[in-house]
Amino acid sequence: MSNRPTKSTKSRISKSRKLNDDDMENEEFDDDSEDDSSEESGAVLTSGDDEKRLIGLFGEVEEVKVSQLVGLLMEFGDSAKVESVEEVDGKEVVSVETLPIEFILSTPGGSADDMFALYDIMRVVREQCDIVTFGLGKVMSAGVLLLAAGTKGKRKIGKNCRVMIHSVIGGTSGSFHNLENEFNELRYMQKAYLSALATETGISEKKLRAMINTKVNVYLSAEEAVKMGIADIIV
């Protein structure tokens, strides 16, 4: 998990990537590579019909995908209530149905800032309608909080899905005082992540801190994820 990289710091929940000189030339002059990356970043599944309000995040949690998902969640949240009119004993009766949103996730993690942007919108939208999160394949790092942020009792996970939790990963350079400042920000981000995860799962921050203090990636099966309150239903 990471905060947004600055000139002096790059930190991600997953791995950071540094561009070498050849990469910079490709980024500047290769128009085709820009188009390809744009297509890759669009790994957002969506279906907006009334019967299946479906969104999906496949791949890293990053700005482009998250911006699309935020817009979709807000749109689906605003259109969650559907009125229908039927005639009963010669009188028109209006009934209101609240439609849920299904959110499929398969992600290795990504940016902490973008994770929190999506998480905060999910907290708002689930007051309007249920968000049925569904973890498939892999739900790791930043993705764990997003899976847990679904409507309690309706969060699903695939039987063979792997869940992984770890501490914030970051790298930085610069003056001593700036290094100290950036490390303080990393500590804040980790505390915010653990606090949010504790809120959504019911696991104490103390237990979560003990897990990540092992200094290795902590892998969980679907059964273990349910026991920990990250999901509710194994599919």
C-alpha cells in the first residue's frame, strides 16, 4: 500500500517500477505503447442493466481504473431505487425496490491513495444500496480492504481465491529531513489502512499489526478470510 508518489518518494502496496533511459525514450516517442497502456488500464468490467448492475476491477488498483469505478459507483448509487406501479383491487400501488451493485475484484493491490478514494466512495454508496463484493483469483494488499468494504453479510469470495495482507511497501530518497517526513507519511498510511480494515472486519488493530509485523506476506485461504471477517460467503 502506498501514498501518491512525489519527486522524492515512490511507495506502493505492490512493487515500484523505475524507468531507465530506454523506457523514457519509449514513453516519449512510442505512441503505440501509450495506446496499449491505455487499453490495459481499462480493465474495468461494467454492466448497467436494471437486473445486473455489475462492476469489476481486474489488475492493479490505480488512478485510471479507480476514476472509472468511482463514477460508476456514484451513478449506480443514484439510480438504485426503482419504482414500479401495479394495480391492486382497482387501485394503483407504488412499490420501491433498491437494486444492489455487484463488485468483482481480482487484484494484486496497488496505490494506497487510490484505494482510499474508492473505499470512501464505497462507504457513501452502500448507504444507498448494497454493494456485493466478490473476490476471485487473488485479492491482495489494497484489494483486501475493498473486498471487506462490501455490505456485511453479502461479501463473497471464490473457493480458490487467495487473500494476502502485508505492510506498506515504499522507497524514497532525498535529504535527511525529507526522508523523515516521508517515513512519517508511510507510518500514517499504514495506520489508516489497519484502522479501516479493523472497522470493516471486526479484527482488532492489535491483531492486524501482529500479522504484518511478521515482515512477510500473510496469505489466507477463502475459509480463513471468512473467519477473519474479510468475506462472508464462499462460492
